[in-house]
Amino acid sequence: MFLSVFDMFKVGVGPSSSHTIGPMVAAARFLDHLRAQPFKVAGLRATLHGSLAFTGVGHATDRAVILGLAGMRADDYDADKAEAELARIKSENTVQPEGLGTLKFHHKDHLVFDYGPALPGHANGMVLAGTDAQGDILTQVTYYSIGGGFVLTEAELVAGKDTDTGPPVPFPFHTADKMLEMAAKSGKSIAQMKRANELSRMPDADLDRGLDRIWDVMNACIDRGLATDGILPGGLKVRRRAKGIHDALMRERGLNLTAPHTINDYMSTYAMAVNEENAAGGQVVTAPTNGAAGVVPATIRYWLDHVPGATSARVPEFLLTASAIGGLIKFNASISGAECGCQAEVGSAAAMAAAGLAAVLGGSPAQIENAAEIALEHHLGMTCDPVRGLVQVPCIERNGLGAIKAVSAASLALRGDGHHLVSLDVAVETMRQTGVDMSEKYKETALGGLAVNVPNC
């Protein structure tokens, strides 16, 4: 089992990795599918199913599909170009993806939200089709956006999770127990093993450059969020708070009466800054998803800004450790809110952040695994119930509390020797089972929980 650090941490655009980035990725793959066909299509159609339908508008899924079919990508998204292209598409009822000419696409008729039963493979399903001049379907492909910007076709999903066809990696751990066994046998840290796996697929310089970019984008996202106020889009009239809280914290610095628990406000504010940017459609890094994108960068920023001895030179160690934990959770359970609720998103992010922090604070592999387990265990059962389907309430604050839990989990683990009753593997499997048992109302459909009990207008 190999999931790259750049699979777990992907530069993209808000507000959702599964509902925004994933559909754009699926559209790009479908365009490649069309380019490989011996025939030409005259038009395109898209049908959204399950959670992509129920919360698609709030998650900008419709925009993502339209722009994706026009050839735009999430990793180099340009907001101004996107707005101009959307206006042209809605005016002319065509898209013009490279190499395929001008294709008919009427956004009101050819993009359908199907509110019936979800497709059988996953809660986030979509069908993309190419049509002839009469509107008859020539080819179609079913895609599933399985969380974190990962996309599988129906055939790939049926084939199974472990479809990696690359060269073998030196440390092929697929469970936390196996990871600890390999660490003990090799004498290497989790980050060192993860780095060795990455280097079996890419040059050293590319890995370092990519890790630097991931942190640069994360940090810039925090800074933008701390400098921007106003009302978030979507109709809930949610006011950005990160800037105001951070400004107040800056004014209070050095005051003798500042309470020790104020440090929690810093952690929360860093995370909220990221998720306010995400809610506004800004550039973020999936960590492991957009809805949970604030936890890992907030924990890193807390460490760098507030912990003596912290240095940015060790951020790659944090990211590699965190991605190793995230990969285990994704492979053995899920990082998708539509599949397992928010325990799979903020819970996974907290486990990743706790592991990364424990690593850079000098934790052993056993202590790092313990930190991840504590953070995940205490998110078990958390529902995904976004008000009006927007990644705002309760998502923004939830990231702040996720960062606090991550730091607390790492601290608790480092106070012990790594021995503990509940293993990370058990916590991950429990999260998976809990997700299976959880009502669909609480899995990113906006049909239960806060989504129906909070006035949304």
C-alpha cells in the first residue's frame, strides 16, 4: 500500500475536496477519456448523485463540474479566469476544452442533481457523458469522489483499494502495527520510513521542493485568513472571525494577566483562518480534506510560533509523519465525510496533526502512534451535518477544536512511554464500523443534525 505525501496533501481550491476538487478531477479524467476515443462528441452531460446532489450547491459542485469540463484544474485554479469562463459558458451554452473543440453544454439542462438513491459504489457519485449532435449518449463513465480529492471510476472501485502499480517501496506498512514493527526492526523513524518510500518514486530534490510548497501554501492560507474579514459567501451571512480574534490576541501580548488557556485561542484562530479561506473558495491544501484543512497547518503554526526550539527545517518531518498516519486511515477506513461522517475528516486530521507534532517534539514511533490514536478515538461518532450544505457551520470552529485536541493528544502521548490499551488500528477500524452504522442523515447530506436544527436563512 503506497499513498504519497502529495496524495494526502494536495493544493486545491475550496470549499470541499470531495465536492469541489474531486468533481474537477473527474471532469479532467473524462476529458482525457474523450480525447482517447476514435469518435468525436458534440456535447457533454453530467449527473450528480448522493451527497454530491444533496449538498452540491453549497459545496460549489456545480461550478466545479462546469469549470472542470471546460478544462480548468484545481491545482492551478485562477479565480478571475474561472469567473470569466463561467460567464461565457452560461451565455454561450458551450465549453471549449483543449483538443475537443466547442461542445454543447447548457448548465441548466445538462447538469442534473439527482436526489434519488445514491449510486451503489459511494455516497459521492457522478456520471459524465459525451453526446452526439442529436443529444444521444455516445460514451459515459461513472466516477466516485471518495474524499480528499481522490477519484475512482466504477471499475477502479470494484477492483479494490490497493491498485498501486508502481515499483515496490522499502517499507510497505498497511497497518499501524506493521509500521511500528518495521520501525523497531529498521531503527528508523516513521518520517524516515515514509521518506524512503517517497524516494522510491521520485528524486530527492522533487520531494523536498514539493514539501516546501505544501507548507508555503498552508502558511500563506493562514496569513490570508488572519488578514481578511467580512461575510462569507453562501447566504448564511457567517462573519469571518479569525482576523478579529487574532488582532485582539496581538493587542494582549505581554500583558501579565493573560490566562494560560489563551494559547487555545491561537490554535483555534490559525485553523479558523484556513477554513474561512476554504469557505470563501480560496486556495488551500487538503489535509487530508478541505473540510478539515485547518487542523494540520494550525498545529504546525502553533509549534513554530509558540514552542521553544521549533524550526521550519523540521516541517517536512511533520508532514511526512502526518501523511503516513493519514494514509493508514484512508486505506483501512475513510477520510470522507459522506462515507463516515466528520470523524473521518476532522478526526483523521487531528490524528495526523497529533502524530506530526509528537514526531517533531521528539516522540518515539510508539508515542507517535499513541498520539494519533488518542486524537482519533476522541472524535469517534462525530457527524457531518453542515448547515445548508456549506462548509462553514460547524466546520470552521470544528477545525479549531480539532487542532486543540491534536496538541493535547500529542502532549498526553509524550507523557507516556508509548504503551496503551487501544491501538491506532483498533481506533481506525472502530471509526470505519461507526461510519457504516451511522445514519445517512449525518453523513454530509444536510438532512440531519445541526443542518436541520439551525435556521439557515
